[in-house]
Amino acid sequence: MTERSLEAGELNLYTGRTCERGLNGKWIVYERARVKDLKEFIGFNSLKTLIDESLKTPYYSRPHPFLSNSYREEKRREICQTDKAIQATAFLTGSRISEVLMAHADNFSVEGDFIICKDLPVLKRFSKIASEVEYLDKPGGGEIIPKGYTWSKTYGAFVKIKWVTDARLDIREDFPIPLWEPFIDILEERIREAKPGPGGYRWLFPSSSLPSRVESKGVQKWILERFGLDARAWISPERAYQKVRTIGERQGLHIFNHWFRSQRATMLNHYYRFNEQLLHRFFSWAGGWATTRPSMGALYARTGIEELTEKMQVNKTRLLSELKEVKQE
């Protein structure tokens, strides 16, 4: 995603809402990044520096007549630890920020040398829920058809169809996270300290404010069916994403919606030698081996979680040797 300055009241293309001020006081609009813009893995050392940068955000920096300095520092540390855990969990699970915020403690269980992640949400492609059709008067001979209009046999005219879409959530297949990886202690601590909240779930990133409805009707319907909630019980995705982007800016990194997923995918490929088939299985990606119209090979050669854990175990030494070098530096 890219950003540019804009005036107050301009439409935020990412959220569909009027843009709010960023943490640096600028108005920001988000535009979707392209797949070819995704970068290679920055390395565990740089990733650790980014995650640790979360602890330096100056929350509660202004003096307050009714709040003591010690209380403000305690709250600052608490929020910073949450920011740190969001980034670590997003990387380990390979999730979008909006997806990882919906995680709860029961999504994770330790089995041998792995944390097994179960029933984590994943945002699939947007579903078409309606269409808006614009008709073009029959053009005369030699006239140029405006861009976007095509001939439709259904409508018997030149039309431009604009689809009205809504987000569609699904459940990822179970996948493993090795206990020997960096940042795993951050996730484990978050799981241990999670407390029961709305719906009886121990949310990893609960909202400190009153529950509020989400804008997407598709997401709202999914939350109701999945958790029995008619409102969001976790931190606002817009606010969390805003904070993550600001932390990245302080380290000279451009954090977009798929950044942590991209980093995880390139890391899995580099250290564990995950091929395309295993990456599709780990992330529950649509297309390829997880397509709605799979090839015959995909139909017969299903990939289970055992293949993922086995591949990680076989290539464990490669990762640990580099981590040892990083610590020595």
C-alpha cells in the first residue's frame, strides 16, 4: 500500500471512510499495494528491531492533572506490549492485522515442538452482493465507445457494470508454528495472560472501549455466526493498523496490509524450503492447490499438517544456525 498527503475529509480508499489524522498529525489515504511490490525477508535481526520499536511509542506523554507519572508510564508500557504482541503474532501466523486481532487463546495449543493454530480467521476475496448497471446510448457510426463500457447480450446494450462487494471471512486450516522460532515467547505470554471477555472467549487483543459494530455487513454476519456477538470485542483494525504503520515508519519500513504475511511466506521458503504447495497449505490460500477448481494432482495429493511439521523439523538446523549468528552480533 502507498500513502500520500490529503486534505481533511477526503475519502480513505482502504477503509471506505473519511480519513482520520495519523499519529504524526498528517492525513493519510491508503491505496492497495501490488504483489510485485512485496519485498524479500528482512532478516530476524531487523524484524526484532522493528518489533522492539513498539516499546518506544510515547503514549501518555503529556502531563495530566489527575493521573500520576507512574500510572501514565504503566499504561504506556501496557499499550506498547500489546503493539509488540500484535506484530509478533501477525508474523508468526502470517496473518493480516485485521485477522490477527480476532484471535483468542483457544486458537492455540502446544503439541510437541509446535504450537498448533486452529480455526483462525482469514479474509477471502470479496463477495459480489449486487450490481449497478449504467447504460450507454447506442453510439453512432464511427463513435468511440467510452472506456469501461462493453456490449452485453443480457442487457442488449453497451453497459458498464459496477459490482457492490462485501468482505467474506473463512477459517484457515490448522497449521504449525515451531517453538524454537524467535518471538514465540511473546505469543505464549499473550496466550497465558488472556482473560475471558465477551462471548466467553479469551481474546488476545481485547478492546478497552465499548464494543462497536464493524462496517462490513459480511464481517458482522460472520462474527455473529462464529462468536455469537453482535459487536466487535477486539481492538479496532483501523487503529491497530495505524499504529503498526507508524512504528514501521520510525524504522524506515513501509508496512502495508500484507507485509507480515509476505515476510512469513519468504521466511518459510528460505529457511524451511517450503514450495508453492506447502505455502498454499500453510496460509490456506485460494488458487493453486487450494483453488475452487483444483487440478487432478491437487485432488489426489492432499497436503496435511504433518507435511508442514516434517519439513520444518528437517530444516530446523538451518534456521537455528543463523539465529545463533544473530545473537553473537
